[in-house]
Amino acid sequence: MAAVVCLVTFAHVVTAAGQANPWRQLVGTAVLTAVAAILVGAIGYGITRSDFAWMPAAAVHFAIGPFVPGAAVLSSLVVAASWAVSRSPGPGSIDSGII
């Protein structure tokens, strides 16, 4: 679950870096992180139990637990922070080289 969350976060960090408005990427990151983590967790639980009938119960368990929503929020915060750091300074700002 953690590996798939890292992959989703990395993909959205790369995509959001060049955009002027990151809101679409932030919401997409949160939703895709949650869905991917729930799906991987449910499949893993079904494999562990050797019975895929447990997948819906595992999906609900992971969805209402603190890990998946917390991972979605943290993933969006990482995308927002990387977008803020990668922005180029505007004209007339201190970092633009104009004195």
C-alpha cells in the first residue's frame, strides 16, 4: 500500500510542477491515493486470507481506518509543497534578479 501511494504521489508531483494552478492535481492526488491504497489493501487481504470474498469487507475497513485518509491528505500536501517550491518567481520579486 505504501509503495503504490508513493508512486501516485511521485506521478502527481511531476505533473503539478509545471502547472499554474495545482488544485486539480491536489484533488486528483487525494482521490487516486485513497482508491489505489484501498484496492491494493483489499487485494492483499484477499490473498492473505486465500478467500477473495473478504475483499469488500477489507476495503471498507481500510476506507474508514486512519491510514488511507491520512495518506491521501499527506500525499496532497506533498504535491502542494512541491508545487510551491518549484514555482518561478514573478517579475519584480526579490528572487527575480531585479534590484
